[in-house]
Amino acid sequence: MKQLRVDLSLVPILVTLTVISTANIALAGGFALNEQSVKSLGNAFAGNGIATDDASTIFFNPAGLTRLPDNSLVGATYVIFSTVSFQNQGSRVVTGAPLSGGNGGDAGVDAIVPNLYAAWSVSDRLKLGIGINVPFGLSTKYNSDWVGRYQAVESKLATININPTVAAKLTDNLSVGAGLNIQYAEATLSNAIDFGLIGQSVGLRTQSQQADGFVKVTGSDWSVGYNLGVMYEPAKTTRIGLSYRSPITQEIRGNADFTVPASARALTARGQFTDTGASALLNLPDTLSLAVYQELSQRLAIVGDVTWTNWNRFQELRVKFNNPFQADKVQPQNWDDTYRFGLGVNYAVNDSLTLRTGVTYDPSPVSEEFNTARLPGGDRTLIGFGASYRPSKSLNIDVGYTHVFIDDSSINQSSSTDGTLTGKFESGIDILGVQVTWQF
């Protein structure tokens, strides 16, 4: 792979894989995805802003490209297994009657997430690169007749990000980098509608929970952002990295498709609940990360980071309908900023084999007061293990595994039309990754 056009020819393949498989429920706090480097996966993503061993540094800190001596290509695949289970604890419709239905089954969605990076050495001090990755994603899907069907059935976000990058070494120990992020987002939101209750309110002969309908909103958008990085090496054994990824606003536009039972068809005559265009603003957060790498000996090194994420940008989920007779569907989110902390250890057994481990604490951006069924919250603790094997100077193979422990979280989500969903969520995630790096 010697020409940029070869890399770009893989974009449709990665887009297809990403949209079909998507990513499962958020693997970092909120719905950001850290699955950008299998080396970092082995450290439970600790210190990923200073992981400059391969071209995946394009995502975490573009300044790290200056440490790569040759041209290189990195390809990785992650297999993600998630579980999300709900326990009903007295959910009720607005009339006070119990909500019917089960607990929704396992709402977690298993996924395969790919990424690809390439780097070119223009000179000892100037490097170019491109990354194709999945920075955000979520997917939860409950049984269509579950107790919380009026709040959520399917919630899905798939993204693909194309990230051309340039980096320069300003002095022997100071480097800077910058990248452009061209990002595609595709979303699906669906839930049941209690037309029995709505019909009662306008004089139809219907009963609550006896005339369920359905709505499915789909849409997509392209948008642009940027990322910046600085790397300082006060000594050969020490590196300090500061990196920033900008916020991106996606204006998701598409369609809303309604299914209305025969007993409530009179509502469509009033102009409501008919298929129409729809849109929603998705305010994706910016992040700022400070990371440190320190060699303790020729074989032992530690990595660590503190990462701030501006989740405060995500205050509500509002779907607007082009139909003037259809009111906006608004779900408050009220997310808060978070600080993630990680610490990892690398041990070089010999020149060909390196072992990794790490632990990261990643708090939830949403308090239980505002917890929702579409994306249940819960603080997360990640523990990772990994290994790198170099069979030759030009080839490196990485494997990694991280388990995500998610604290149980409660929900008491109320709506004037959907009732109150009350209960507890239990969740967990396992991630396996394989990565191949080729230097040429």
C-alpha cells in the first residue's frame, strides 16, 4: 500500500461494516468509543494519548506520528459482547395501572468494530497520516412488547470518521500534530405508542395498552471537526502528551414511519401520526486528555492519563417532525462532564514480546435521576490485558482483552404520555481485539 488512493478505496468497506455491525452500548462513558488501538485495549485504554508505537496515534494524539521512523499500515478488528438486563420494579401508565410486558430480554447488541490507519514519513521531522475509525456508537434493542416499550425499543448510532493528519517535530523533544475529522453518522430510534391512552383523551373507544402502535425514526448526516496534539519528551525515558478532539454537531435528517392500529385511525384524519420527515440535533462532545509515559527500566514502563469529556453538550434528545400537526418528541438527558482516570503497565519480556495490563475508572455522565432506557448509565471500571509480538522488523501483531464492569443503575423515567418506567439495569461488556501493523 504505497499510494493514498489505496487506503481511501477501503472507506466504503469500513462504512458498510460499521453501519451493519455498529457499536454496542457505549464502551467509554456515554457513547464514545475508545476502541482505536489494540495496544491501548491491553492497557484498558490507560494512557492512550501517549501510545505512539503505531499509526493509531492519529486518533489519540497526532503529534505522536513524529516518533514513527517508517511508513506503516495498521488494521484492527474488535469483537464486542455486551449484556443489558432490566428488572421491573413497579412501572405504571399515567392512569396508575401497572405497565404490562416483560423485562425486555438482553438488550445488549454484540458487534464487530474495525479501524484502519496509515502513516507516511515525508522526512525525519514531517509525517502524514490518515485514519478511518468509529469514534461514537451505541445500540440497545429490547423485545417489542417489554414493559418499557413506550420509552424505547431500539436505539442505534453508528459513525464512521475519516481523519487525515499532519505532524511535525519542532525541536528534538517537542512535536505537534493536527487532523481533520470528516464524520458520517447514522441513527435509528424506535418505540411503541399507547394509542389506546391517546384515543381515550380525544373520545375514542380505546383502552390504554390495548391499542399499541409504533414509530421508527431513521436519519443520517455528515459533519466536520478537528483534533490537535502536542508531545514533549523531557528525557528519552519520559513522554508527556496533551491532545484535544473538537466537538461535532450532527444534524440527523431522515424519516419517521408510524404504525397506527385500526381502532385509532381517526387520529391520522386529524393530521397526526402520519409518515413524515424528521430531524434531530446530536451534539457530540469535545475531549481533552493529558497522558504520561515513563520507563522505569529497560523492560518496564508505566502509562497513565486523565481525560475530560464535555458531555454537558448533550442536554436533550429532541426529534422534530416536518408534519406541523405532530409535536416534537423530547427526552431530557441533562448529562454532566466527566473525568476518566487510567493507569497501565508494559513489560518487555524480550525484543519480540511485550505484555500489557491496565485499569481505568470511567464515571457515567448521567445521574440516576435522568437515567433512560435508551442508554442506561452506570460508572465503569475497566481491566485490560494484552500482548504484542514482533516476528520481524516489519511486522507486529497485537492482541488485547478488556472487561468493563458497569455499576447497576436505577431508573424512574416519567412522561405525561408514556407513564413511568421504574426498575434497575445490570450491564457488562467484554472486548477482544486483534491488530496487525506493517512497516515499510
